[in-house]
Amino acid sequence: MRTFWLIILLGGVLVQGQAQHIISGMITDHRNRPIPGANIGIENSYDGATSGQDGFFSFPLSENPASTLKDSITIQITAAGYAPWSRTFHPRGDSTRLDVILHKAVNELETVIITAGSFVASDEKRGAELTAMDIVSTAGADGDITGAFKTLPGTQQVGESGGLFVRGGTGKETQQFIDGMIVNNPYFSDVPDLAQRNRFNPFLFKGTVFSSGGYSALYGQGLSGALILESVDLPEQSSAFLGITSVGADAGYEHLSENKKASISGTYGYVNLQPYYSVVPQDRDFEAGPEAHNVDLNFRVKTSETGMLKFYGNFSTSRIGLRDTDLDSVLLRHQFDLDNRYLYTNLNYREYLNDDWKILAGASYSTNDNDINRALLNQQGQPVTLSRPPFDTKNFTAGNRSDLTQGRLVVERFLSGQNSLRFGGEYLYGREENRFRTHEESLDGTFDDHFKALFAEVDVYLGTRLAARLGARFEHSSLLDKSNIAPRASLAYQFPNKDQLSAAYGIYFQKPEPEYLFGNPAPQYARASHYILNYQKVSDYRIFRVEAFYKEYDRLVKTAPAYSAQGSGEARGIELFWRDRGTIPNLDYWLSYSYLDTERDYLNYPHSLQPEFATPHTASLVVKKTVPSLQTTFGATYSFATGRPYYHIHENDEGHPVLSDRGKTINYNSLGIGISHLTSLFKSDFSVIVLGVNNVLGSRQVYGYNYSYDGSRKSAITPPAERFFFLGLFMSFGVDRTDDFIDSTL
């Protein structure tokens, strides 16, 4: 009897084995490099798989092709940044081998990916992606990650402060991540009325994704958006580079081991605008700097066929000193000096345990230390001390140090078809120190926070045209002594013509900024609820996207009449994006428009007001025209925004805020141009000369107004100069980056 059942069982296994047809293969690019994470699926079926780190995939067909040899199947392959691949064939025998080469996609917006058009409900596909070459070649961006993303829908043209201001949120409400790890202080330290650049070199990252809302449960502590950077892997070969610009220079070397399984690299950059300011006069009196030294170090080790260990470290120092007229006296000036020291390190490891499991683990540490000196000066430039208000608070030294340590683990389980589950957790230990000294008093403050989070999300295909992503985060802060649960959900439906309609909902929490935690007796998480509806139409050479959103803010910080978490706000709007790469040969352009209706009652606002950083209408037009015979790309970026509100708010005798003056700035207009020319200099393998001019027409730009203590005088906040000129030569030795340049501009 046992033998009988064993024969039956083995017979069933054999029948089942005969019933399965295995489809397998490799996914690579035109340079024979593996493409991990590509989605492989059978049209009108749940069958499919995702390529591994080595580009390999394999999956069985759920039905026996031997019984349907007259029937054909269509296999479809998609990967972010590459053109979709499709093939119809008749299965034969037990298996089919498909080795597929994917090519760079013109409809994937290698310059700007708003949506990938593939059938998913992820925030990565709703986000906007830029390559490093795109960032440095976009006119008006000055090679700054944030500057390039300001040409996309949802962002505001804020020129007096650093950060991305997204859909009614402040610049501090868009968080930045490197390989999944949150980055503290990603911008150079704040300077009054001057926007600060992102600290990181875009060429250190292979992908830069910006989500303006509704982002994944794997990330948190950002009320408005997420800027997600993924560091590069192993290089193809050893190389060196040198860059010389009108504001500084940088150089680096990257060494690849003989077995091509490990690399180490280092770069050094120096920026000093004083020589530039001596040629191009500024409206601000820069007594020192801006000057910065920047060092990047990284190593990468391939631990197995599918495993990778990466380290990235950044160290920088910067200083700036400037003088300006004091609004409270025509005879006095004030001086501001800032010295900054910054360190960021990130160690991460990824591995495919088998065909079904993948892990991502990481640890990071950062520290940011500022020394600030503020002083009143007389006409001879000598320090002056006065005891009457408001001058009694204008002479001081201050500083703050911010330390953050993080550990993170993400586990991914690949389920049947293209379904998958991700879950994990993270721990962050943060410490903040504040220092403040005057001639009369000394104030110091320190606090620590142990922050813990658990998260999980699942990608589910509910049918051949319906996909969903469901997730949630649990967070706890020891400093706030509070926990929260943040659900997230996305749903996408694909029409037969491949157009896609998607919706997203999520709740997002964020701790108050450190400066408010020192004075707030009962801090709470700020909260934002996102509701998003998106429609996109994608063809081979064009993309159209329209997105509507609504955001509700709760528990924002109020500083007057007393510290509390009673602030609130709303934001609603609609955004349009159009891009065309096919109508005119070698011409690429995109147009973005955002409408924003938002109000906030926060900080010292007496009631709900349109925030000073927000305006209803913003638009950008970016154009790139390449002339192959000249090996030159001509670019232009025009940005427009309607006037922003400005307010003078002071406290009455009872300590309540009073609005005594208000208005709108003039409209914002800026035309930037850029020229990139390929050449070969000093025996380099790749050279490009870049020329850029911001606000070439010299349009007057006003970001707001500063007021005197009694409100009787006000001064416009403007850029330091009408125009900014940039000239740079970038050379690569050992690697020809011409293909990368052409891919990003043609």
C-alpha cells in the first residue's frame, strides 16, 4: 500500500513537472551590465518575476503550454529608466530562454521621470527622477540637486532659504534619504536671507527620486515630501576626474580592484566665491567667504554574486562673514559670521538570500556643528554694545551641535507573480546642543531622543489592470513620549491603451524642529494627511501628467501667544506636466505648472494666513537642444511665480500677535541659459565645458521684506546680485563618459 501511494505521489509530481513550462533569462543593458529589479510578466496573467541583482530571472507558467501550442503568450519587461520590452511567441518544450537587452527609454524621462508608465502603484513611479548628468546640465540649476528639482511641479521658487518647499510645506518638511537612511542637515547651514545648496555631489548617486507626496511607508518624519538618493555601485574601471570652475575646483580618483569586486574612491572640492565677487559686484557686503572644503570617501565590496557592501562618507567645513545695514539705526551696521563643520557616514549592505528573500541593512552617523557670531558695528566697523531695546539682543555668540545615529533593516519577500512584501524597522538616537552667550547672560540647552520605527508594506496585483500598495508605520519618540501609527495606501488602474489612473492616501508625522523643542513645554508630532489623484498618459516620446491633491495639517508649532501644538493648515491644488522629446529632432523640453491654495496658522501668525513662502501659481519651461555636429547642447530654463505674501507681525502689550502690515511681492521671473560642449583636453577621455548664466535678463526678484523693530522701516529681501555667471571645465581620465552625456541630452 505504501508503494502504491508513493507511485501515485511521484506520478503526480511528474505530471505537475511536465505541466510547468519554465521561462528564464538575463536582463542587461547595452553595455552588458545586469539590470536588477526589472519586472517580467505575462500579459493577461498573474505569472511573472523580478530580475535579481545579477539580472537573472526564472518563473513557471501556471498553465501547461503543451495543451495550448497553438496559443501564443506575450511577455512584457519593464525597468525604471529603460524602454519597455515586449515579445509574443509560442512556448515549446519544457522551457524558454530569453536574454534581453534593454535600452535607455525616451519616454521614461531619463532627464525627468514623473511617472514610469509601468503598471505599479509605487511612490517611486509617481515621483520625479533625475540623473547626475541631468542635474548638472539643467540650465539655472548650477549643478545643485535642489535647484534642478525646482523646475518640477509642486515646488516653490524660494530663493532666500534652503530646501524644497513642497505643496504648502516648509523646506524642513521635505526629508532627504541616502540608501534609505535619513540625512540630518542635508544643506549648508542657514545664513540670513541666502539660499543654501545641497551638500552632496550628484555624481555620487545613480538615482535621485523626488516624491512630492504620498510616499512609501518605508520612510518617515517628512510632512510634505521625500528626496531619495541611491549611491552608485562598482565602477566599470578605475578613473580620475578634475573640475575647474569660476568658483572653485574639485578632483577625485576611483580605483577598481583587479578582480572587479571592490573599489575605493576619494574626492576633494574647494569653493571660494571671493575672487568671483571681486569681478561681479554684490549687493551684500561679504566680509569673508563664502568658502568651503568638501571631502567624499567611499568604498564598495561585492560580497557575493548578489551581495554588496557600501560605505559613503562626507566631511566639509565652511565659513561666511557678511555685513549689512541695521534696520533699527541708519548709523549702525550688523555683522554675521558662521563657521560650520559637518560629517556624514553611511554603511549599507544588501543581499538576495535566495530567489524569494532580499535584505537591506544600514547604519549611519552624522554631526553638524555651527559657531555663530553676531555684532553691531559703528561707521568705522568697530563693535558697539547698547543696553536699550532692540539693540541689547544684537550682540551675541551662539552655536549648536546636532548628532544623529541610525540603524535600519528592511526585509523583502518576493511572492507569487509580481506581488511582494517589505517589512523592517529602524532606530535613531539624536542629540541636540545649543549655546547662546551675551555680555549679560549665558543660556545652554541639551536634549536626547531615542526614536524607534517599525514598518511594513505589500504590493498586490488585484487583477491584470489593478494594483495596490498598502503599508503602515509605527513610530515612538522618547523625547515626545508619544507614539503614532501612520497608514499609507496607493491604488493604480491601467487602461487598455496603457494610460494609468492612480490614487494615494497617507498620514505623515514629523517631530518639531530642534529650535522649537528647546522652548516647547509639551511638544507633539506635527501631522499631515495626504489625498492624491493622478492621471498619466505615456507614449514613446511624450508624457502628460495631471495630479490633484489635498493636504490637511494638524498640531503645527505655535510660538505666540505661547508655545503650543495648536497650529493647523490646509493645502490643495492641481499640477500639470508635459514633456516632448520626439516632435523636433534632438530637442527635449518640458513644461510644468502648479496651482496651490494654502493657508496656515502656525508660529506667530495671529490667524490662518497664506504662508510667506507660498504662491498660487508657479510654472517652469526647460528646453535642451543638442547639435550633434557641434557636440554641443544649448539649454534654457524659464521660471515664473506670482507674488508671495509678506507680513509684519508683532506682539501687543498682552503678548498676543498683531498683524500690522501686509502685502504681495512682485511676480518672480527668471531666465537661465546654459551651454555644454564636448571636447577633449589634456589627454582626457572625456571633457565638457559648461557655461551658465542665471537670470540673464536681470529681472528684479523680491522674496519678501525685513522689518525694523517698530515696523516703521522695511527692506526688500533680494538676491545678492542680479545675475550669477558660471563657467566650468570637467574632465574624466580613464572612463569615457560621452555616452552618458549623450544619453542625458539627446
